[in-house]
Amino acid sequence: MLTKTSTEVVRQQNSALVLSALRRKGALSHTEIAEQTGLASATISVITAELERSGTIAKTEQHVQGGRGRPRVLFAPRRDCGYVIVVRISSDLVQYSLADYGGVLLDRFEEARSHDTGGTAAFGQVFVAALERLLQRSRIDKQRVLAVSISSKGLVAGDGARLLWSPVFGSEELDFAKLLDEDWRARIMLSNETLLVAQALAAKAERKGDAFKGLAAISLGHSIGLGLARTGRTGELDVSAPNFGHMLHAPSAGLCRCGSYGCIEAAAGFYGILRAAFEVPSDTIPAKFVPLAEMDKIAAGARQGQRMPGYAFRQAGIALGNGISRLLSLYEPMPIFVTGQGTRYFDLLHKGVEEGLAQSLQVRVEGLPEITVVGDEQGLVFDGHLDRALSAVDGDITAAGHA
């Protein structure tokens, strides 16, 4: 016999299933919710009534074309139920976005990131002020913000919202939950940026109805990032961000921004390509930021047949190919999606990538993985933010409703 506690847990899980279906598919009728969730009609009636009463979802009527017959009753997340702030921290700028509970973008602005030595304390002040300004522009009270979702390249702690290491702040730790703890009731989330890319790509594959098993997203640019999305044994989506850019490639790759020698990023990141193209000693301290205009010049030289620029891109490709081959040796074969600013040079990297992959026995036996270049990394990061943040918020709402 079910106890009251276990009954409430089941109702909470069922409520989360309904909200998840509405997130994935948009406005749905009672019958369509049943098809998506497998829940009984009576259960859906109870859940939708509760969610409607709490202001979490809204009910609308869709009249049949021609005006005949009963209108379809559709349910969807209520947009003014609350709001989500999304912050993307990159090497050269910080982007602040505001979205409603329906996942609709309401406002966005960007601020150039200072490259001085102000450190995390100075950044924290600028960060909090920018969040306040974002809300003031839309006249939204911070108490109505349900989640603040932040992303950066680098290492993110498994617990809380702590940035342990990043190309932006180095080894100086930044705890966003502590930074916003006093004044914000919102859930504070921090994710590796490329993890969010993998999250968004996996969600797209699932929405298409594909039999999704797994994928890898590799971000090319100032840093080299990896996001992995795989379906677990029980069908749940497992998304992670292994420290791919700082895996050992070869000591000859030179000094990395992390302080070690021979990382994949030291050969394939923008600063590694710059260093190789100009034959700078491999122990030279890496540049913190390489303008795209400078990378474009090196790429132009490589496309014109200049030896060292071509060599730099080839070595970068080999480092990436070696890293991907190790990845495929640890996991089952999966498609590879390449994103980031560095995709504009993938024509120069591609041969080296294949050369690096071909050094793996598994690739020689099973063939090259499917590699797809995806241009809109910024859009994928934003979609990944919303997918994770709104799913977490849905869980908070259903838990509070059945507390």
C-alpha cells in the first residue's frame, strides 16, 4: 500500500512529466499530453487543474477552422509565471539575457569584458550591477526571477555554482551562489558552455524523434571545449563536459594557459595556432586573447599556401583528431558536432583532424565518425541554458506544489 509520502512523490513526478511534455512539444491538448506522457486521462485532469490553479500553465481554446465543432482546449506554460536570466561569459564579452517562463527572449545586452587585472571581485560587482540593470529595463522585480543560469568555459564544480578554473579568471575561484545569496531567491546555476551546446543538440535530436544514443560537441576558439550527451540505461539524458581541451596531446605542443605543457588547447586553441604560425618558442606565455582579425590573417596565409600558417592549422587539426580518437575509444562511436568561432577555419583543420583520427585503431577498423560543422554556437548555448534552467525550475515548482 502506498504511503502518503510516496503518493506525493508519484504526483510530483507526474506533474514534472506533464511540464516536460509541454516544454518539448509546445501547447498540447489533454489527449496529446496523454500520448506524450503515458499517463491516464484522470491523472492528467487532476495535474492540469492543479498547475492551472497555481498559475504555472494556462489554458486556451483553439477554434476549428470554419467555426464548426467544439474548440480544442490547449495547455501551455504560463509565460508570466516567472523569469529566467541567462548569462554567457566569454573571453571578450559578457552577454545578459532575460526570458520568461515560456522560454521567450524578452531582452538582451552585451558588455565588453575588461582584460585588466581586476579579478573576480571587480567582475562580481559589474556582474551584479548588470543583473539589476537587466531587470530595471523590463521593470521586473528580482523576486520574480526563478533562475539565474550562467555559463563559462572552464572547470565547474559538481556541487553548487562555483567556477574552479577558467580562461577568463585563471585559477581564481568564483562562487556565483555566494555572490547572489543575500538578495536573490532564484536558483543559481553554473554550466560549462560546451555542455550547454551538447544539451541543445541532444534536445533537438530528441524532438525530431530520432533514436538518440549520444553525441559529442567540440567548441573551437580561444579555448577548446567538449560537451557529451548520452542516453543512459534507463533512458534519461546524461550531459557532461570532460576536460577535453586540457587533456595531454604531446609535450611539444607547448605551454598551455592552464600552466601545463602539451594540452590539446596549447596546439589547437587560437593562441596555439598563432604561436606555431609565427614560430614563437613553445614555452612562450600564451596570449590571453587573440583577435579574430589576427586569426583571419593567419588563415589567409594558409589558404595562399604559406608554409608556417598551413603547418600551424595542420598541427592543430592533428591534436583535435588525436583527442577525438581517444574519446571514441572510451565511448561508443557517436556523431561529432563542431562549433565555435574556430569553425571559420575548419577547412584548414579538417585534413589534420582526419590524420589524427587515422592514428587510432578503432577509427581504422570502424571508419571515421560523422563530423558536422554547426555555425550558431551562441544560439545553441542559449537554448541549452533555457532547457536546463526551465527543467530545473519545473522541478522546483512541482516540488513546492506537493510539499
